[in-house]
Amino acid sequence: MGRYLGGRGISVRHTTGKEIWLIAVNCLLFPFAVWLAAEHVFGIHGPWLTYLVLIAAMPAPQNLFIVAQRYRVDVEMSATLVVKSSMAALLLLPLWIHWTQSG
């Protein structure tokens, strides 16, 4: 992926609505759904709740890029999602930790 981005680069300015939606689902909606189900449906509290929410809030995996490149399907979009969701996760993971431990 580094070699791909080194040759192509990545543009933060030209983030599409589709990218924003996918990143929001991955970094916000999915962890919130996991928190909701874990705490209110299954009654999980304490550190296990934090662990589950953090796993759900992790950025898009690099495997996404590898599979997209192998099958030549949306390679640029997958590289963009891996990088941009990683940047979003850097900002949001501490907030998820704080929120799950204070609740």
C-alpha cells in the first residue's frame, strides 16, 4: 500500500460523500451499535465493554486494500478508506475509551 500511495498520493480535499459515509459508519455508527448491544442487550460493563467498542472502532483494515488490488476493484477507494479511517480513528479512539469508561 505504501508503494501504491507513494506513486499515486492521496487527496484529503477531494473526499467524496461516499468516503465520508463509509468512514462514519466504520468509526462512529458501528462502535455505537456495539456499545448499545453490549451494554443494554447483553449487560456487559467495565473493561470488557471498552474492549468491544474499541475493536469495533478500529480503522478499515489493510486487508481491504490487498483484496481490492488483487481483484482490481476500487483500489483507489480502498487505499483512501484505509488511510482516512486510520486518521479518524486516531482522533476518535480516545473519545470512545473515555465515553465507555465514564458511563
